[in-house]
Amino acid sequence: KAMDDTEEEDFFRCAICGTAEGDASNLSNQTSLQTNATVRCGHQFCNSCLDRELVRRREFPCPICQTAVKRVNLTSRSLDHVQCEKDTSWRRRIISVYNKSENDFPSLLEYNNYLEQVEDMIYAIVNEEPAAEEIKAKVKEYEQENKAQIVIRQSQRADEERSIQDRIAYEQRLAEQTRLAAVEEEKHIAIAKKKFKTETTEVLLGYREEVSAELKQAQMQGYRNELRRQQRGKAATNFVSPRVREPADGLKPDRIDRQVYEKRQAAGGGVPVGSIASQERQWNETVQSLFASIHV
């Protein structure tokens, strides 16, 4: 573990003189370390050592890993940042060429194998493997031979992405309309509540006889349900219901026979249970039964 920590510290010090940016010996010089941005190296060097080594030759070996250090590969960024940028660039480049979709393959397994081959090519190029130059030439050759198909697939993908963006924009507009409708509904509810309170106060003070009927109904059924009912009623006014064919002799109201009506009334029809009329009927029946038992 101590050896690993030492190797990690080497990446933040000059590989030649061991100077770091935070060292006291480096405060007067105010120089930054340069990174040898190659996959097999990544070590840093101070400007003094670089000027001393590169003024005599075009490249020199890194004293830690023996990788060639060239001025063209030097950067003030870390190796991780360089690799990340390189991976993004090459990934965009290769995916734009090898842009087949799942519909272009007879099975999902073949499509997954195709994606795996694409990832292998990206990894080899980014990490500068021995076959990297060969893969770059292969990509260029494939692009030239299949240029027409590549452009067609790029156009199809652009249309799909545009369709997705339009769908997202539509859903956002729909959500915004729903939100605005809810806000407007809450505003109407607040106005109705305020109006009901005002009219109730006027009734108590004697300025008016009673609260308006529409506010009473809204108060009983709930402000929200009443407003929704009114909106549904407005929407239903535009609906034309189909006409019903009338009988040849016209529509006649249903008439109940008088004997049937008297039987229903005798059985308590039309009298709600628990009402005063129901209680009086029960009392009369009880009294009649008592007198009948006395006479017997």
C-alpha cells in the first residue's frame, strides 16, 4: 500500500526533479507542471526540466516509464481529463459511422455483438493499442464504402430524435395547460367563497333577504364540484342529442288506477320512513288496535 501511495504521488510531481506545485522551492518560480498526455505515461514535468531536455533534442524518455516525451503531447490538464475528452470525441466519430439500429439485424444477439464490436474499436483507439492505427483506417474505409447508407440512417435518426423532442414539447405544453387550468379553477373557487361570505354578511346585517341560489348550491355541493359541473354543462351545450321517434298517437302520460293508488297509500307509499306523517300513521294504527281489543 505504501508503494502504491508513492507511485500515485509521482503523478503530481516532476518526474525528473521531484518538484511539486505546492513545494516551497517552487513558490518563487510560479511554474505549473505539464502532463505527458499519452496512455502509457501520464507523468508530469516542470517547465525548467522540459526546457532543459527539449532544447537539445526533440524528445526524451520519461525517467519513470521510459515513454517518449514530446512537446506536442504536453498539456496542463491531467491524463484523466485528456482521456475523457479523447473518448468522447472518438465515440461520437465512430457511432456516427457505425450507426445501424436493432431493426437492421435479424436477431437481438447479432445487434448486441455489433455494439460490442463498436465498443472494442473505441477502446482500442482511445487507449492507443497496437491495432489502433489499423482500426482508424478500417473506420475510414467503411465510411467511404457505405456513405449513402450512413447518411440515410443519420437522417432517420434525426427524424426520430425530432419526433421525440416534439412529443416532449407537447407533453410540457399539456402539463402547463393543466397547471394553468388548476390555478384558474382555484381562483374562481376563491372568488365564489369570498362572494358567499359577503352575501352571508349582508343577510345578517339586513341588506338582503337571502344568499343567491347559485351560491347556496355551490356551498352545499362544494365549490370545486359545482365549478366542474358547470364546465361540463357548458361543454354539453354544443352536443346535439338524436331525436326519438314519437308514437303515431303521440306521447301519453302514464295514469295510475285509483284503486292501485289507494292501495299504495294504505300501505304507506309515498311516506318517508321516520317522517312526522309516518309517525302519525303508526300512532293511529296503534290506537285503533287498542280500541279494537277493548271492544272485543
